[in-house]
Amino acid sequence: MSSQTYDIAVVGGGVIGAAIAAELSRRAVRVVWFEAAHDVAEGASKANSAIACTGFDMAPGSLESDLIAASNPRWEEICRAADVPFRRIGALVLAFEDADRESLRALSEQASGKGIEAELLSGSALREVARTAAPAAIGALHVPREGIVDPIRLTIGLAKLAVLNGVELRRSTPVTGFRHDASGAITHVVTPAGATAVGAVVNASGVNADLISDAAAAEEFTMWPRKGQFMLLDRAVGHLVPKIMCTAPSPHTRGIYAIPNTNHTVLVGPTAVDGQDRADKSTDTDTLDEVWAKAQRLLPVGLDRRYVTKTFAGLRPASDRTYRIEVSATVPNLVHAAGIRSTGVSSAPAVADHVAELIAANVVALPSKPSAVRSVPRIARLAEMDTDAAASAFTPPPGASPDQHPMVVCACEHVTAAEIAAECRGPVPATSLDAVRKRTRATAGRCQGAYCTVGVSFILSAATGQAPGEVCQGEPGSHWETPIR
């Protein structure tokens, strides 16, 4: 049993949990943060559409719509503070048939009513802003303030802010139960490592939020995984898709997207299939064939599947009620931040504010912390620099060790040894090859690690004290290399 008492425990290391932990770290309270996986951003936050949306396509008045609207103007400031790439490239909702035009007009009126800039484009005007993409489109709704963000680095950047401000992050520590007092309030969070005394708990555990609620003897509700399969296209064709592209939504789905990423690749997908297995992130050929077939309307003519470098799936947290952000009706010091579906990235900053307000009003006082760190130390990243800046930043100091050197380890993504080493020793250090990939994109490029995994493993081994061949791929025990016997 931990001898320390914490004012608040946060359960869940996705983007919502990270945003909440970062917000609470700016307050004069003691916070402990539990994540079952070996790293943050291991669930839906690492396999989503990477859009920071304006909410133009949502009817006003819902909590989801309100929180997205409150978050959207803040992205530039948040991403500067967290050292995360962000760009407002705009979105095009495309019309391919005359019937689609009415849907776009309704979306345009809805966006205007919410104060969101949106413009209907004719075929000729569309070609001016998207010369190469969606050649069969006859018109579009252009929403210029739609943005793209790196959701993995966002989660990690917020986690760094939280830890720098004193939050105790416990990775590889699943929450298995709770202890209560006579009034029903939670007194301890129980994990395989023991029990930790807490004054309040925030349930931000994504698709497992219902299980945490059950363990806390709180509300019964149901969560399930909604699988979305994606295809990733090489950066060589990234310039051919200049904006977020999607079809006019139907009553049942928003359809397939083509989304430029902040690293100049293109994401195509996702599907949306409800399931029961909360760990099934498999892909299948039939579904990916369907994704590719539907994406052809959005992509330039002649762009074929040779440019697909990776396929993957993510599990979005579906639920019987979305945006369940409230104090539990049965456990007075438990706050739910659950049922936050595919818009979790877009709403995360305001969700964190809302949760803090609920805690302060109903559970624990949250005085401000004037000494709070407001931004993470920036890491020099070769891929994000022009030539002159790179030459200045990567001049090795006299007697530089290998991990201070500007040697490029990952040629596909232009990642240096110094960047990898910095992320292996940062406030939320990488402890696996997957964790390095999430922070730096090393091993995530065209060759998918075929040429750089050995170099990355040597740098990681120096930081962890493991032999290079014993470095984990992801979770403990998942080694990337099997010795020849």
C-alpha cells in the first residue's frame, strides 16, 4: 500500500486522460495517474483520424458540440505548449451528385449559425483549391478552419506537461478495484502494486470506462469497441491531397475520409464496425478493399495501392450514451469522462476544463498553482526544420557522444540519434520501439523500420540498460529480435 495520499487519481492514459492530468497539474493538488499499458496513447488516441474539427457538421446544443467549439480556437496555443505539430488546412465536404448539394447547403447554414466560416464552392472554384483531388466532384463545402494534429504527440505532450508539474504517472499499472468508506466515497484505488489513498477519482478509461465504473460500484452503463480500419499513404503523394476530403454525410455515417497528416502522409478511412472484443485491432483484406474502393472518389486519378505503406485499426469507445461527463450519482467523489467517441481529440482541451470545474464545484478545491510549467522543452526535430535551421541546430558539440550527434538514424522520417535519445530520457520516457515511434516516427516511414530498427534499438538500450536484442517492441515481453541459436 502506498503511504502517500493523493487529492485526485486519473484513470486512463489516452488523450482525454492526458488533457485532464495536464489541467489538474496546473492546480495546487496532488495527482496520481494510472495507465494499464506500458505507455500513454496506446488505445484510441493512437489510431484515429487526427482531425481537430470545428464541429461544423454537428447540430448545436449538445455537450459534444459545445466542448468542440470551446476547444477549437485554442489549438495553436496548446500545440505550441506541448511541442506538437498542428495546421489549419481546411476541409472539403464533396458533392458528387445533384442530391448532395442540398446536404451541403444544410451543412453550410448550420455552420454559419454556429459562427463557423464555411463556403459553398462550384466545380470550378473547387478545382482552384483542390486541383488534383476528387476529380469527379461537382462542388463542395469548404470549411477553412478545420485542422490536423498529431494525436499521439498531443497525448504525449500533455502527459509531459502533467509530469513536469508534479503528476505521478504510473504506467503498466491497471486499476483493478476501489475501496470505499461508509458513505460510499472512494478512499483507495487498488492496483496489482497495492492500494493508493485518494480524495477523488476521474474515470477517463475510454472503451473500458464501464468496467471502471462497475469496479467503483457506480453507474451501470455499457461501452463497446467500434473498429475503424485505416490505410496510410506514402508522403510521396501527400501533396496531391491538399485538404481534408470527405463525402456529404448520410444519416448513418460520415463515410470515408482522405486526411493529410502533419508529417505529409495521407490517412484513408476509417470504417465503423461495432464489436465485442476490446483488444481486437486486426485488419482484414475485404474491409481494406472496401476502404480503398470508396476512397477512389476522393483521391487523384491514377493513385494506386503501391503507395500504401501501412494498414491498421483503432477501437473507438462507443456507448449507450455519448459524452457522459458528470459526477457519479452514486459515488460522490467519482467523476466520469466517458463515452467520448471519435471527436475525443477535438474536444479534449475543453473536456479537461469541464472536468476540473466539476471537481472544484463538487469534490475537491482546485486552487491555482502560480509556479506551474506552461510548456514542455522543445526537441530539435530535423523533419520539421529548413536547411539553415537544421545546420545550426545539429552542429555536434566537441566530443559529442553518439546520442548527441545529428546522425540520421531513420532516413524515411528524417529522425536523428539526438532526437531519439532525448525522447528516451524525457519526462515521459520511451521504453519500447513502439514508444520511440510514437514520439519521433522513427520506424514508421516507408520501410516500416526495415533499415532503422537496429539503430533505434541501440539508442533505446543505452537509455534502458537492456541489451539491444532485449529491447521491447511494445508491451513488456514483446521483443523485436529473436537470437539465432
